[in-house]
Amino acid sequence: MRAAAQPTFYDLISSDGNFDVYRFQSLLFTAAVGGALFVGGISQLSSFTVPQNILGILGLSQVVYIAGKLVSPSSASQLNAVLTDLRTAEAEFREAVFNASSTSGPPASPAAMTLQAAIDRAGAAAYAKYLEKAKGAAKLFTDFAGRAVDRPKLEPSLGST
């Protein structure tokens, strides 16, 4: 298991490693209100109000933020689509393994077959196609979850389809 990265100031204004204007705006608004409270002091805390025009701008900003989130694809849905594609590629690889005509005779039972024997039956191109999708899915998963996927876990399942 990979150790979690140490938090940085950039985490306050970024989302998925990219600058996020909405988080930046929220940080600035928080700093402005905090600064105003600090300057006013504790004695004026009960009478402190945020000006109406600032509240209007903040409300409009939140509407734009929510609308942006509704129309942009989330990382989770992107990961789900990639994993669905990977499952399809794995099923195609298994089909190629167990339906391939081979000079070595009928296919062994899935439990008895080694990965190298499966690659020999299906062909290196079919395995490379599957592995390319598996590596892409692993990278996306690592970016999304922050956990690396071990190389042996990328291998296709040779179990029953």
C-alpha cells in the first residue's frame, strides 16, 4: 500500500491535481471574511454582517459551480466506463483463449491453464490489447483512489466466463 501524500497549500485550491477556480474563490472569500472579523475585533462580532452585494456574488458563483459540476463528467463515471471497457477486453481475451484452434489440442481447464499457455493460445496481440486497457485502467484508478495497482493484479482472469 502506498503512503498517502503529505497535504500542501495547493490542495486548498486544486481538485484532482488541477487548479480549481471555485476552490480559489472560496478560499479568498473565507480569507476576506476572516480578515474583516479580525480587524473588527471580538467586540464587534455581534454586529458583523456581510454586505448584500458580496452575498449576491457568492450565491451567483455557487449556481455557476453547481451547473458546472452537473455538466462535467466525474472521475468516478470515467473510471466506471474504463473498467467496463476492460471487462469487455478481458472477456474477449478469454474467448480467444478457450475458442482458439490450437495445435496442442483442446484447451485445458481454466484452473489448470497458465498465463503463458493462454497467451500462446490466444496470441500475443490479443494479450497486448487486453494489457494496454488494464494498464490504462490501473493508472486512472491510481489517480482517482491514490492507491497503486500491483502488476500481478493486472493479469486477466482465466476463470470461467
